[in-house]
Amino acid sequence: MIWILLSSFFIATVLTLAVIKLTRSAGNSWSDHDLSGPQKMHSHVVARIGGVGIFGGFLAGLFAQYWLHPNEWLSILLCVVCALPAFAFGLVEDITKSVSPRRRLAATMLSGLLGYYLLDASVHRTAVPPLDLLLTFPVVSVAVTLLVVAGVANSINIIDGMNGLASMCSVLMLIGLTYISNQVGDTLISGLSLAVVGAVFGFFMWNYPRGLVFLGDGGAYFLGFMVAELGILLVQRNPSVSPIAPLLLVAYPVWETIFTMYRRRVLRGRPMTMPDGIHLHTLLYRRLMRWAVGSTDAVALTRGNSMTSPYLWVLCSLSVVPSVLWWDNTPVLFIALAVFVVFYIHVYWLIVRFRTPKWLLKFETDVNNNIQNRTK
């Protein structure tokens, strides 16, 4: 398995560096020039096609997976085919800025539909008896599968607002999938997960903490699709795995998305797709990194941006750890999911009301010292 990780990491590292160099020589034509949007937390123009390096690294990891398990070649090939619409439409948006949110949503659903028919990646059990009964009807199963795939893919895009945030959270979730799949002896899921993990690490070293390249929509949708698809396949192929385990793995981005929709539509009376600047990660930035907010100094803004991500890595791990520990225990996983949601809401409302917990302030000091050391 180490060869899968190393090959995907090496190729992603080289390709991502090439992307950075290419966009600079091309006059930043494929970069993010918008520095003033409500969700923008960077201070300089940055290449936003980091997904190219990740996808290339993923393909390299798949060659290693085929070398180790040649009997899985068809599933490996079909996985690439299924991922292409989500990645391609996101990448086109990164380059042209002309693909509407509806078309990108449709592309992620198309990827989910391909997975449903080509890989038999269908949501057919949820540990909720009434819903499981409905899932016996193919039309319901297809609809729920597409909703899950598109929802998770877009949730990764939602949290992609700080250096290293979406990429490291994706790594945590994929490592969880790797561990569980190893526990049940599923070499296909563990190999595919590791191929993505290695590729993301190759991207991460250029993205964090300096923010030299961004995931972009292509990278975010690809990671979201892979996390969702591998989670569905893990449950589909292994009856001993609780269907709540992959749901708990993605609890942070999924709940962030659901809460954002509720906050925008119900609390503020605005369209759910309208961007705003009060996601949890932007609140943490503005409440804890006050010294960076309003600053025109690029170093201060970059450090403040990067210091925000570790808070959310910890939050993400609070759902990943119990999922990994009790992947076959549905009642415990339900309790862990409920605790996570309550904790998220509690922390969010404390921060939004300027009552930031003292332990967060203490953590800020420790993270600040580490980031300063890395950026020197």
C-alpha cells in the first residue's frame, strides 16, 4: 500500500508545482483575482487549479493499485470514469468562471449516477427502518444516492475557504475510510482512498501555510465525490460496516452545509446559494485573528488565514475518531453524531455572540507560534 501513497504523492507534488509555475508565466489567467468577496481570505492572486495536481496524483496512485491488485482493474477504471464529470465541470469553472452552480450540481449528480450504475454504489441502508423500507424502491435509492453524492461534493466546496482546510479535512476522512476498509479486508476501497490521500498531501505542501495554490472547484468537487463514493461503496460491499460510520466521517462539512442553508434561508431570508462571510471558519478568522482583519500586510493576512484551519481540523477529527473506533456499532455512532451537532451549534453561537471560549484563545496562541515558525 505504501507504493500507492508514495506514487500519488510524488506526481501530485510535481504537477502542483508545475501548475503554480505555469499560472504565473501565463499572467495568472487561471488564478483567483477576486480579493474582496465575502468569503475571500487571501491577500494576493493565487492559482486556483490545484485540482489538476490532485487528479494527476490520483491517477498515478491507481497505476500502483493496479500493479498490486490487477484483478481490480475494471473497478479502478470505472471509478475514474465516474469521477470525471464532477472534476471536469469544476475545472472548467476554475478556468473560465462561466459554469453556473446548477450545472456544477448537475455534474456531481451525473458522477453519482454513473457510480450507481457502473460501480453499484447505491445507498440501500441507513439504519433508519422507515427510510430503509423506501430504499427498496429503485427510484428512491437513485434519488437518495444522487443527493448524498452531490451534497458531500458541494459540502467540501463550502468549507474550502482557508489554506489547508478542505484538503486536510478530506485527508482525515479518507484515512478513516482507509482504516475501516482495512478492518474488513476491502483492498479496493483502501487502495483508492490512499491514492487520494497521497495526492492531497502532494497538493497540501504547496497550499499550507503559504497558500501558493488553491483547490478550486475542480479539486473540491473531486475530493467530495471520492469521499462520498467510497463511503457508499464501503457500506454497499461490507454488511458489517454501519451506514452511520461514513455519515459521521463527513459530519463537519455536511453539517456546515445544512446549517448554512438554514441560516441563510430561515434566519436571514436570503437565497441558500448566496455567498456570505459567516461560515464557522470565517467567524473564527474574524473573532480570533482580529490582528489580521483589516490589515493590508500580506504576511499577516496569510498567517491569519492559515492559523484558522487547525481549529477546524480538530473539529473534523471529533467526528472522524468515533467513526473509526466504533464503525460497526450503530447506536454509539448515532450518539456521537448527535453530540457533534450539539457541540458545533454551541461553539458557533458562542463565537457569533462574541463569547469565544477561553480554550480557543489558548489554542490560538499555540497555533500562532507554530505558524510563525513555519513561515519564517
